[in-house]
Amino acid sequence: MPAQVTERQYQGKVHEHSRRLMSDWMGRLSRAEAEGQPTGALMISGNCVELLLACHILPMFPEVTALQNAIRHKSLPLILKAEQAGYSSDNCAYVKADIGLFLDGGMGPGKPIPFPTITVCNYVGCNVYVKWFEHLADLSGSKLFMLDVPFARTPGEPTQADVQYVVAQLKELIALCEGITGRKFDIDELREILGYAARAEEGYARSKDLCKAHPAPFDAYFDAINMMGPINVLRGTKEAAEFFDVAVAEFEELVAQNLGPLSEERFRIVVEGPPPYPYYKNFRNLFAKWGAVAVASTYSTVGGIWEWGFRHDARRPLESIAEQMLRENLTNRSITARYQQIKRYVEEWEADALVIHSIKSCRLFSAGQGDMRDYFTRELGVLTLLVESDLEDPRYYAEAQLRNRIDAFFEALEHKKLVVGAAGRRGAGALPSEATV
Amino acid sequence: MTPDQILEHCRDLSSQPLGAVAERWKATHPGGRVVAAYPVWAPAEIIHAAGMLPLALLGGGTSVELTHADARFQSFVCSVAKSSLELGFQGIVKGVDGFVFSNICDVARNLSSIWKRNFPDAFVDYLHLPQNSTSPGVPVYAANELRRLAAGFEQAFGLKVTEPALAKSIEIYNALRARLRALYAFRIAEPQKLSTTDLYAALRAATCVPPEEAIGWLDALLAALPLRDARPRDRLRVVVEGAFCEQPPLGLLEVLEEAGCYVVEDDLLLGWRWFTSDVATDGEPFERLGAAYVNQAVPSSTRHEGREHRSAGLIEKVRRSKAQAVIFTPAKFCEPALFDYVLMKQGLERAGIPHMIVEFEEKMWTFERTRNEIETFVESMLFD
Ligand code: SF4
Ligand code: SF4
């Protein structure tokens, strides 16, 4: 292996800024009950957070609670509590950690994570969402609103009928929220919020676009997580819009100086699938030591796919919220539509390989990733590595096994690069697929 | 014909590979098309109204070895998804022209598009069935989704789904479902005369033939069953819940009864018995079918019922069938069933209804442990 690659730790500023914003939000959440502030549970993917903000309902995201507990190495006891209560070892561990938190006494009246006043299930593709929020509504006793979003299943979508179907439900939700807060909904307030949302979306898209640079200024998988809070949770706030202004300026500066997250960018990869939150840093290190930088990732688009140009539109407030939920997020699209998304990343971001991180918990992402690998290796000749663990349950993270596979893959990739060699930088398509590990 | 002869015929029908069933029908319907629906529910009425044969895509059961599909789907994915795909790879569904999937779970969702990618010559549609069951616009949306499916058939196969034809098909399927409801009611009343494996044989065979044909032998069966000679035994009356998609091996159904149960309600092949009462017979037929999906559907783990608690439908089943206990039978790795198990079990406990859980896989072949567990459960209940 060539000389050691090191991390530059440049990402301090963006990371710190994001952390501050997220902890302010968590702080508000923990005070909500005492201050009589109504809260609304929402899912991350393709959400309508802007609408809750406009209704003066503080959004809360059980997925964020679950991932934070995983990052802090607190998820396993919570998962075990849920399993003792009857949840299967085969159920999505995000849900189990969340329910386990309640069973452990960490959620509910008088706790830092309050019960939601209303539970809004934005059903955008993931069927576990339906279950999760049924269970959350059951234990919290809060009103459950099931927002049915037709799956993006034909090329001509969303149709006008799809949009109107979702808009009608959004109006129903507004009326429900008015009933909770006793406050009249103001469409102009929503327009202003959507203006901020569009600004954040623009900044997020621009940040990702900057990763087309060689080297990419940040890791679009591991560092993108710092942007996912502001874009998915705080989207629609002035603070989130400003966060992206700052982030873009910083990334542009890095591009100008030819700096990336590592001392050297040896391999450009696209990563598919959520990260293993319980071992986030360890997992990252397995790639960093090879000088592998993610230049694009699918996970960073679960909330919304902004890089192809879609923005919330203050002139068509409810319609554009509906369109985003219907089409402009990864979760409500088919797995084969995701193949096309990844293909674009590989081509336009000039990646050397695809890494599929297969997650046991999340069948939405993972069921059928063997077929995805088949498509990329056999049909496109893209070098592809498939590794398995979990995003929440540390029991499924086998570091030695992962390291072996990742090392073998990059060794092969390095060898191929040397062979293809002097002809200059090659796109993934230039490498024969039999090097797949 | 005696019930045994009819049931023998049923077993024979459903033991054939799906492609062979399709080809046999096509031999007498030149130019005819066949469409198979993956669980749980698809509008067989629309397939039938188009002049096609609706069948059920239910995986490979015990008959198929996975040689391709396990490289596509990981180890933590249920068997029915993998073995269904395997049927495609091995050409066992050759003769079936179209496949309909729907949003029952994340696995089925991905399977639908993976099917389409691997078998580009087949017609594949993915129905979005509404999870919101209470908002005013939902029945209209559901009707439109069914119209979209019909238009897809028309375009792919160059045929027509007219409103009168659909109205007629709705009537025929109402008649079929009425027979199936009658069979279930008979088993509740006299479970000693209709075992679950027998009932399942009739039900499964009804998914392999045109509804008109099934109605014929179901009537004969319903007429002959009461004449069967069987004395009630001292057994535990149970509801079986959780096998709405992947189908349990027959051996498991046998063991349930041999171990001392009368299964008096179950959710086997639920989609073929989807409506709790007849679909309305007047009005625009797509709208009637769409409204029925929203308002008359049986409780199912794959559909959010916004009006009542997850356990309510199950408790109602227990009461209606005068059952004494529930046996949960989720397929291994089946998220909808495994999630619902928790809320349902809590509901049963509040209602004082005993329950146990037995996970299965379609390929399961040894049942001794399960037999012991069920026997212990039955004994604890009967001799308490
Ligand atoms: S299945 Fe995947 S998308 Fe759905 S809740 Fe679990 S982790 Fe999230
Ligand atoms: S058995 Fe369960 S998980 Fe598998 S396809 Fe059917 S509903 Fe989905």
C-alpha cells in the first residue's frame, strides 16, 4: 500500500455550525412541553416540514433520535428492550431503538423527547414508516394523520391528479393543525418559509455539485451527514438557508485551493445505502486509509433530490410541497430509478467505483441490492463492492470482515488503475467488471 | 361428486406450476392472456374483464431450489419474494404475460422493479394502494389507480376493459367471494367436517382457474360438506394470523390441527377474499371497486386502517369465529406481520385472549419442534 493517507479535519466549521443549529432545535424540543409548544412527529424522507413550520408546530423526527442514539453507542440496550417487548430481530432497528427509548423511560411527558402532539406519517415509499407511526401514535396517544403519497411508478409522473390528491390531504392536515394551535394558517407565511427552503436546497445542490472537482472538497457520504440535519430537519428556516450560504462559500474556497477531506484523493467512489451509525468513524476510516472519497451518495438524497434542479416554489406553495413528496426524493422512487441516479453520479462525478452498503434494517434501501450490483458490474462494467452491516444495530457490524473485503477491493482497484495507468484518469467504465469483490 | 373427489381435483389443480396452468388455459383460449398477481390484493375483476385469466404469483413453495434469486436478494429477505423471482429465472412462469405487484411492503416494492428489469418482455405494473383510508379523496384516487392499471393492460395487450364487462366481472367475483365466505362460515360452524388443509386446497385451486369454474365446484363442495360424517373433538379453536402473503407449507397447517387445534379463521390467500361484503352492483364500476378497496377491505397488515386499532380486526375475528386463542404465523423476515404482531398481541392481552407465535418459511420441512410447542400451548389451555 502506498504512503499513509491522512484526514485533514478541515470540516470543522461546517460540522460545528450544523451541530449548533441541531442542538438549538433539540433544546427547543426539550422545552416544548413546558412552554406549551405543540409538536409534530414527521419522517425525514420527502417530508413537508415547511407546512408544520407554517402551522407553528415544532417538527420532531424519530429517525433523528434513533440515529443520535446509535452514534452515541446507546442503541443496543434500546433495541434489546424493544425485542423483549415482542419486536423481532428482523424488524427495522430504527423503529426498535425509538420504541425502546420510550420503554426505557426516555420519551414522553416530562422527558427531553416529548410525545408528539400530532403524528404525521408522510408515507413516501417506506412501508415501515406506516408501522412506525402507528406504533408511535399508539404509545403516545397522539392523533395520527396518514398522508398517502402515490409512489413514483410511471415516467409521466407526478400527474396533476397525483398532485391534487396530495394537496387535498395537505389542506386537511392544515385544518387539523389549526385545530391544535387555535391559530389561523397564513399562506404568506408558508411562502416565506418556502423561500428559505429553496435557498437551502440551492446551497445543498451547489455543495454537491462542487464535489465534481478533483479533489472533491468534502466527502459526499460521510460529511454530507452534517448537511442532512439542516436540509431535512431545519429546511424552511432562515438559519438553514444561511448555513448553506456559509457551507458553499467554504467549499468553493476549498475547491479553489485544491483541497479535499483527505491528504490525497486516490479513489472517487459513489456510496449507496445508509451509514452504520454505531460505527460511523470506524467505517469511515476503512475507506479513508485508501484515499477513497465519496463524491456522491444516495443516502444524502433520502430527504430530497435537489441536484437535478427541483426547488420548492413559493408561487405554488402546496403544489410544490406535493411534487417534492411525490417525486423529488429517493424514497418514493423505485430501486431501478435509483440505479439511474447512481449511474449519473458515476458518470458526471467521474467516480472509479460504486460501494453498496447493504443495511439489514432497511429493506427499502437494500432488498435487491444484489440485482443492483449485477446491473452495475455486468451491464455497465462499474467496479462494485457490496458490504453488509446495519445503520442502528451494532450487532451486525463485523469490522474484521468489512476490512478484509474493503482492502481486497481497493487493492484490486489500485492494481487496475496501475494497469490502465499512464493513459490518465479513467472513469469507472474503463475498468473491467471482473475485479468486483 | 364427494367432497374428497372435489378436493382431490383442487389439489391436482394447485400442484401445477404457474406457467403450466397458464398454458393449459391458453390451449382452450387461443390468443388469450394471463396475468398473475403477487400478494396481497390485486383487482382480479379488471384482469377478468379484459378477457384474461387472473392467477396468483405465490412463490415456489417447497418445489423450487434457489439458484439465481438468492444472488439478487439478501439472506434477510423473505422466501416468497426470492422464490417468486426464481420462478421467473427458471422459466416456470413462462406463459404468464403480465405481473401485478403493489405496495404491501418494501420488499415487494423492490421486487416489482427488479422483475421488470430482469424480464423486460413481461408486462409489469405496480399498483399504489392508498394507505390513507379516511380522507374524502381516497376512493376517487383508488378508482383512478385501477383505471390506470386497466389502461396499461389495454395498451400492452391491445384489448379493452369496458365498463359493462367490468360490472359483470365484479358480479362474478362477488359470487366467488360469497362461496368462499360460506366455506369459512361452514368451518366456523363445523370445523370437524372441513380441515384447514382441505379448505386451503379449495381456496388455492380457486386462484388457478377462471372464477366461473371455481364457483361450480365450490357449490358442489358446499352442498356435500354438511353430509360428511365427523364428530366434534375436544380441540382448541384458534385463529391463525400472519400468513397473508408468503404461504405456509401444508405440513405446518397439518401440524396445527394434529397438535390439537381447530383453525376456525385464518388469513391465508387473503387477497382472494378481500372484501367483507359484496362490492356494490350499481354505479360506475371502477369507482365501486375503488370505494370497496377503501371501505370494505378485510383488516390486513399491509394496509393502514385509520379507523380502528391494529388489533380490533383480529379481536373481531376471534369473537365471530368463537375462537379461544390466536396463533400468530408470520413468515420469517416479513416486516408487516412482525410489526403488527406487537400491537396485535398487546390488544389480545388487554382483551384476555391467549396467543402464541410460530414463525415459518415456505420451505420449512420439519415440524417436530412446532408440534411440541403447539401441543404444550393447547394442553395448557384445554386442561387448565
Ligand atoms: S426501513 Fe429504512 S427508510 Fe424505512 S424506517 Fe427503516 S431505516 Fe428508515
Ligand atoms: S412475506 Fe412479508 S415481507 Fe415478504 S413480500 Fe410478503 S409482505 Fe413483504
